[in-house]
Amino acid sequence: MLIQIAWRNIWRNKTRSFVVISSIIIGLWAGVFMLAFSWGMYKNNIDDTVFKQLSHIQIHHPLFKEETDSKYSIPNTDQILQKLRLNKDIASVSSRIISSGMITSPTTASGVKIYGINPVEEEKQIGLNEHVRQGAYFKSAKQNEILIGEKLAKKLKIKLKSKVVLTFTNIENEIVSGAFRVGGLYRSKNISLDEVNVYVKQNYLKDLLELDNSNSNEIAILLKNEEQMEVVKAYSINLVPNGKVEDWKELSPELGMVIESFNLYTYIITGIILLALTFGIVNTMLMSVLERVRELGMLMAIGLNKRKIFIMIMLETLYLTLIGCPIGLLVGWLTNNFLGEHGINISMFSEGLASYGFSSVIYPALDYEKYVIVAVMCFFTAILAAIYPAYKALQLNPSEAIRKI
């Protein structure tokens, strides 16, 4: 009986009930969309960092990351690469020579990080060829070809086919220089890195560094499935026992923290939205109780005990929430699915976002687990919001309430 009474009560004032239900729908939709947009932005950044910069796993000499010196290299790289390529869990693998130095143009100079790469291997690894905006991706047979970022080219006041000089120290700590011709200009999604990273052919850089042809400073591994990362990492440690094997979470701890903190972020954002909804529900239900003072007094007078009055008010609040919550989550899910496929173009902010490694097109995404968390929090919010109006109803004196005008 209480269930039927509570259901009928919420439709006695349809306008008010629809306002509460609509506020719940809009609030949950906004919360779910905000979470999906944020995670889509971070996920895009994480994927770009993993697939376009770091790869899933990197192998270095134990001292290389501390000293950033090219003399700390991994021996017998070719043999290691061959064995890694035989692993069915690995999508691609490449070796790199890395050195820090200065790039000098006829007008100015700038500090850079020099990557000696195998152009064919890196097409599968970081897809650098996809970001070339001018010129070509190491199509020339010349060994002294260099690929630099558009932002760095602007800073150096140079253009395609301009001549630049790289200056750095070799493995004997002697200063060496090499003349290079700009063969291509690239622009990635992380403009800040474009200004400091330059790419040259590996063999030519090895000769300048006087590094053994079988050695390299870095081996990058891209996986078919990230779930196999620990397995491949253990395999790599056995393969290179004297090397330092790190996954992308160790190489970029800030990205790992983003994933770990997103669950907390989910609770905070959802909590703020539900807190605002709580005040709206409390206010509406309190008005409903105060409008029915005489009615509630009569129900108490004819024998409806306080426990049943309390349950009735709680049920009314739960009904409003149980109507609004599924609809809000459904609308949010449909919105996220649609925008997850088509993306949200925020190109007006693209330059500022690109400096932090974010793409100009965001694809909202949210795990089903997060929808469950939001639904559970919404349910408990409804219970908490109903307590105060129900408590006020219990404070009514039947004899006084009946005479209330």
C-alpha cells in the first residue's frame, strides 16, 4: 500500500516532479559527459605518448638515463632485435642512437636532442613519417639528411633544404660537428617536443659518435596487446640481463599518476554534481512535506505510524531518483558513444593544447565501471536527500497538524 501511495504522491504535482527528474537527468548527463571528455583527453595524450614517443617498453644501459651520454650503449643490438622480433606479442621493435647537442643555423642556435634512427623501423614504431608537413621522410640517399620540427625551423629561421650544423660530444668526450641538410619538416601533436627533437640517419650519427655499429643507446618495443606488457618485460630482462628495462609507466610516471588519480577524480566530480542535486531534492521534498502537513497529520491520527510515514517519504524521493538516474545515464552513454566516434574538434585551442601534448580532436570515452559508480553514488545521494524531509514529517504533532490551514 505504501508503495502505491508514494507513487501517486509524486504525481500529484507533476510540474514539480518533472523539474526534479529533469534536474537529475541533466546533472547526471553533465557529470558523465564531463568524465568521458576528461578521460578522452587524457587517454588520447597517453596513447600518443606510448605509440608516438615512448613505445610500451624501452631498454637502455643502466647509466644512460642518469648521464644521458651516448657512450653508455647496449652491445649486440642486432642480435637482440632479431630475437625480439620473433616474439609473437611484439608488434614492432627499433633501435635508436641518442645524443644531446646544439643545432646551429646561419642566424641562431638552439639546444636539441638528436635521435639517430632507422627510418623504416620507425615508420612502424612511432609513425614519424605521418607528421611530415614539408619535404619528405628520409627519401633522399644522402646520409646527412635531417628531419626537424616546424617550430624549431621557425626558431632557427630556416626552411626546407637549409644547411644546419649539429655539435655534440662523441663517446671519447671530444666535441664533434656535422653538417646536415634539412630534408623534411614535421609537426606532431606535442609541439613542445617538436622544438627539441631532431632526427637523423642512425649509421651516419654512429660514425660521428665513433660508436660501434652493433651498439645502440635505446631499444623501443611496441606491443600488440598491452596486457602482455609484464610478460614481454620479463622476456626482455632475460634477453638483456645487464640492461635497464622499463615500461611506459616507469618512463613517464606522470601518465601513470593520471590513470591512478582518475578514479578519485570520478568521485570528486560526481560528488560535486550530486551535492548540488541533493539540495534541489531536499528542497523539493521539504516543500512537498510542508504542503501536506494536514494530510500527514490525519494519516498519523488514523493509525499510520511514524515508521510508515518515514518509509513513504523515502520512497517518494527514491522514485524520482530511479526515474531520472537511468535516463540521465542513458543519455550520457548515447552522447559519449556518438562523440566517441565523431570526436569534438577544439582546434581553436589546438596550439595551447598541443604544447602539453593534447590533440585538437577529443574522443570522449568512459568505462562501464564508471557508469556503475555514478549510479551507486546517485542512489545513496537519494537516500541521504530524503532523510531530512522524512525527519521533518516525523516531527509533526497529529493534533496540531490536522488543524493546520
